[in-house]
Amino acid sequence: MKKQSVVTVFLLAAVTIFSLAGVSEAAKQTVRLAGIFPPDYYVMKAYYKMVDKIKNRTKGELDIKIFPSNQLGSYDQAFQEVMRGTIEMMGNYATSRFNKKFEIASYPGMVTGFADVAKLIARDSPYHTFLKDAYKECGVVYIGSFVDALMGCAISKRKNVTAPYDTKSKGLVARVAAVEAWRKWYGAMGYQVATVPFAEVFSSMQTGIIDCDTGAGPEAAYATLKDVMGSYIQYNNVFAVNDFIISKSLWDSLDEKTQKIIYEAFDEVVASELNDAENSHKEYIDKMQKAGIKVLTPKPEEQKAMIDIAKKQIWPQFYGVVSKEILDRIEKCLAK
């Protein structure tokens, strides 16, 4: 009897241990985060820092694997997968293809520099609230935005611009990304707008198909277009951000403690990422100048005139999507 009791106890203990181990393993989640940029770009570095914080604070129960450089597909392909829940997380570039309200993420004239961008993407800003609701309409959870860049215009060595900050015809064909607000603003600034895939920009500038590109900040422009770029125009009011989003199915499966950890990890990294973005901007403007690339910077009165063009000519065209009331609240927030 004693031997049978001992065996029974041993078996029960073994079953309990394996059951607990099974529960522990089941609690661990390995998920994927799709990234647009290469791993050494400051935006992706911010994601790596954030992911490390989340893994440490969840004691490895939420293990996020980052796939940079569009390894899981282009940003529009990956976004569709996040909506379906087949990719759990991504750093997204919001496009109006999925929700017209995403145009707000690229409005020209909303900012005049990095200080404004910091106010814009703050968690308590009306911009953040509007974007969060827009993502919710797509069935996606928006955590917040990292700063990509203040965009400029890289001009071919073959061309010169004498009046970059007025609305006179530039006599230049500009490649502008498929963002309606950007295209309308650059058109209002006197450019002839063209559509060219980013991968073809260098060869298109080299062969004269286009004269300039408006789709990159200083670091990306220097890295990809240095050999064909003769000048670079800083506009400082056209910006790009990268949104950290999570599939609703994953988010709903997480407990409140883990959700809080994610928010806190993101918030802790976003300030340093903004600083990295601004430092990169300054560093690569300096590199351009040292490489003999002419850099043009607007005077305050020129900056104001360009912002007025955006507010008076471009914003009203989108009031049916982003109301004047919302934009007034955002302006009030930025004025603080």
C-alpha cells in the first residue's frame, strides 16, 4: 500500500509540474513587428529599444520579433495584414488608401520644426486623438508616432531654383509621394507633380525624367541621391511620422498590465527618438554642405507665407474629411 501511495503521489506531482509548465509556455507570446526602415535607421533603433523594454518588463512573456526593411511586405501590404491580425504589430506610414482621415498625418503647414512635431504627436494632443480614432475605424490600435523627418526637396544637379519659397512656376517636374495633401501643396508652390516609385528616383533624376524629389528628409536624401543632387530646399512644414500600431486581436488578448507596459515603453523612447531625428537632420544638412550641395533655408517671413498657402488653399479642400474645428483645435494646441 505504501509503495502504491508513493507512486501515486509521484505521478500526481509529475502531472502537476508538466501542467504548470504548459500553462507557463502558453502564457508566452511571440509576435511579429513589421518595419519599413533598415535596422540602423534611427526610427528602427527606437523600435528595438522599445521592444527590449517590453520584453524585460513582461519577463519574456511578450516576445516581439522585429522584421525591418519591409521584410514582411510593403507598408500597405503589412497594414492589411495587421487589420486582419495575421501580422501583430508594425511601424506604419498612414495612407488615405485605407482611411481618408489619414491625410492629416501629412498635412503641410501644420508644423514649422521639430518643436511643433513634438507637441503634435503628444499623447494628449487633438492630433493624437484624431489619428487614434481613425485607426480604430480600421480595426487597429494606435499607440503613438515616431518622427521620421521634416521633408525637403532634392534638386537635380542639372537644375537651379531661384525662388523656392514663392508660388511662381518653378519649371521643374517634382516627384511627390501619393499623398493628396502633399501633391496639392507642391502644385500650389509651382511644381509640376509627377508619380515615380522611390526605387526609381535616382535613375529618373539622372536621366531627366524628373528634376527633383520631395519624398525624403536630409538623411535619406543624402544617402540615396547625393550623386545626382545639386541643391536641397528645406521647407520645414512638410513632415512624416511612423505610427506604432497593433492588431486589435492581439491587443484584446493582452491583460491591462501588459497594455500599460507597452504604452510606457513607447512613451519612454519617443522623446529620445525625436532628439535623434533632429540631430540627424542637422548632421546631414551639414554633410550636404560639406559635399558641395547647396542648402536653402526659408526666412521667417517666407515660412509664414508658405504656411498661409497651406492653410488657405490646401486645408479647406479636405474639410469634408478633417473638419476646420479639428484643425483649429490642433492649431490651438501648437500655439501653447
